[in-house]
Amino acid sequence: MVDDDHQKRGRQIMGLSVIGATKDIPKLVNKYGIGLIFFAISNGPERQRKELIALCEGTGVKTVVIPDLMKVLDESIKVQVEADQI
């Protein structure tokens, strides 16, 4: 796992070690032979998220973008409420 918060480096979050920052992704892919990247950042500016996804995809490794589950559920509830009002 990567995180740009310096205080999290070397720690474990939900059983995953924080091994570097987002800028380190290309180097880490090569160092650890990473074959799949899960992108699970849902907060922050859209432009920054797109740049990070491009960085991940630029490594040549398959990148899976995990949607913000709360946002998906919220949209689903809105659609259901709108459908119920018709």
C-alpha cells in the first residue's frame, strides 16, 4: 500500500504495509514485481485522482479502480427514491 502521509510509512493499515508514497508507484511495481494495482482513493480532487490513475496505468500493470462504495450506495438510493415517486 502507498500513502502520501509520511507518518504512515512503515506502518500497517488493515494488515497491509505502507511501503511508499504515490510517487514511488513505478519504482515499487518493479521492485516487488507487482502485477495488479487496486486504486481505492475516493477523496481528493478529481484531477489528482485521474493523474494517479494515469501513473498506475503507465506502469503497464493492470489497474482496477474500486468505486467509492458510499457514493455508489447513495446514488442507488436516490435512483430508487426517484423511481418510487413516479
